[in-house]
Amino acid sequence: MASRLPGVRPRELPTRRPGPRGRQREDAEQPGRHDLRPDAEFWRGHRRTEDYSTDSWLDYSDSIPILVASLDTLTQLGPMGEVWWRYGRDGLLSLTDALDNPGDHAAYKRRQADCKAEEERKHREAMELRACVDCGAVPEKKAVWTQEIPGYWTNREGGTCYPCHQEREAARALREDQEALEAAREAHAERPPCWTCKGPLGGRFGSEQELRIEAEPEVAECPDCEAVREEEDLGPLWLPLPTAKEWKLHGKKKLDDPWWEVRVLHAELCPALERPKVTA
């Protein structure tokens, strides 16, 4: 029995039973039965694996390869032909292939590298499908942000990257603000001007205080005048009560007062000021 010694070279053992009925042919067709031999631990590879890996390799660093060939085939094909059978391997091999260890750690590392390269290729292709439609940037990760949770974003096919999304959102907010401003200006243009300064009811155009939504029906002052009234603690503005003469003119549709409807509304909202009851 071969001993497990460092530096021991593999032995080539010619057999004396040539032909289809010989031991070599039986061994080549039934290699697995030799794994049960008591000396198998000396020539077969030992299975090894790494943590968190489903793959494994055969460790031959402490094994002695045993090669078998018949004298007949050696004579016919020569020592470099496919005449060698190695314990633990299938079929007849050339001398180079028989001495090779295809399932060793180097092969394991190559498989791991190939798997990693394939995963990176698939990931890269998936990311290219998620390239930003605005700037063309390809994301590095599949899920960096998400739309559903504030502050997060998900790269989607046909979507945008987060910086471009922010630019789109800023442009959308600016557009909506401008649309709201124009709608408010149109609405205020149909209403009487500010009671105090006679300017636009929504405020000076372009000012920070200019209203983006239409003022409530009872509002009679622009934002600037309301701010001054509040700063000087002048109290709320109530327009003069409609007089009996104004009611008659209104009934005859001869009253020229742009604040008439607001004055009537103020009269209804302020009974506590002891104003006379408003009648149509």
C-alpha cells in the first residue's frame, strides 16, 4: 500500500490483463467500486468547501494518484495515448489528463470567478435597462431609492435617476405654482380691487405676498394692506353697511359700487356691531 509521504511521485502501474475482459476495462467501467477500498483515502481527493458556499472542490494535496494501463494498449498506442485509467476517475485518459486534477481548488476558483462574472454581466444588463431616460446614467444598484417611501427611490426601466427626478419635480412644482398664480390672477381680476390701496386684490404682481389661490369672498384687502393692518393692530376691516338708498339703486340695477357684494357679506357676518338688519 502506498504511504502518504511528501514529495512522492505518482506511479504508473502496467497491468498484465489486456483486452475487453481484463481488469483495466472492468476498472474503467466501474470506477466507483474502488472508492470502497481501504486504501482509497491515500489516492482519492478529499471534498472541501468554503463557508456560505454550495460549491466544493477535491483536495489532492495529500493524495497519491494511481494510474493503471495494460501492456497491450501501451504497446499499441504508446504511453502518451489514451491508455491510462486513474483510480477514482471515469474512462481511459492520456497521461497528461490522467495526472490532472480537474476538480481541485484551482478549478473551484475558476468556477467561482466565472459565476461572479456571469452575475456581474446579468446585473450590468439589468442596470442598462434602467438607464435614466433623461441623462442616460446607468445605476450601479438595482434598488437605491423608492418612490413609495419619502427620501428613497427605485430605479425602474424607462424611468429617471434620482437627481433627474428631483429636477423634474422642481420643474413640475414651478410649473404648478405658475399655473396657480395665473389662475388666481384671473380670479382676482373679476373681483373688486383692494379697498385700501386700490391695487390688485391678490397683491402686487411678482411680490412674495401675492396670493397663489383665490382669496375668500369676504376678503377686501390685498396681502400687503392686511399685513399693515395686523402690524398696527387696527383690527379686522369691515366695509360700510349698505344704505336704504343704495338698496333701492341696487334694486333698479343703477348702483355703481364694485364692493357691493362684499359690503353685503360683511353686513351679514357682523351682527355684533349693532348694525341695522339687512333686508333685500
